[in-house]
Amino acid sequence: MQVVAKRIECPNCGADLNITDTKCRYCKSAVTITSMADIDAFSMPQINKYIGSYNRRLAADATDGQAAMSVGMCFL
Ligand SMILES: [Zn+2]
């Protein structure tokens, strides 16, 4: 049986990451937003970039709970 690791892109720089990564190994940005504190330091364009990235993840996999939660945080 072949194990296919799920790939995601860094919301900030677009790097190819594992779904299990919490921080981008290239630009050190948070991959998944888990609290409002993560967003506090973000600029508006950066938040929009993250929202776009999560929307693409949700379009590819509507059951991606991490992306759904993160995009919800962005809109708060
Ligand atoms: Zn990155």
C-alpha cells in the first residue's frame, strides 16, 4: 500500500510543505492559524494572502478542518 503524504503550500511564500508542518521551514511563517494572537502581528495584505491560500485548500478538500478553522480566524 502506498502512503501519500498530504501536501500543502505555505500561505506566505507558497513553499511545498507537509500537512503536519506548523511552521514554514523556509520563511518561518505559521502555516495554520490556531489563535487570534497569530493574526495580531499580520498586515492586511498578509491576512488576505492567508485567506486565499486556505480557500484553495478548502476547494481541493472541503473536509480540511485545519484550513476551515484558520480561514474563520482570518475573518474574525
Ligand atoms: Zn513559507
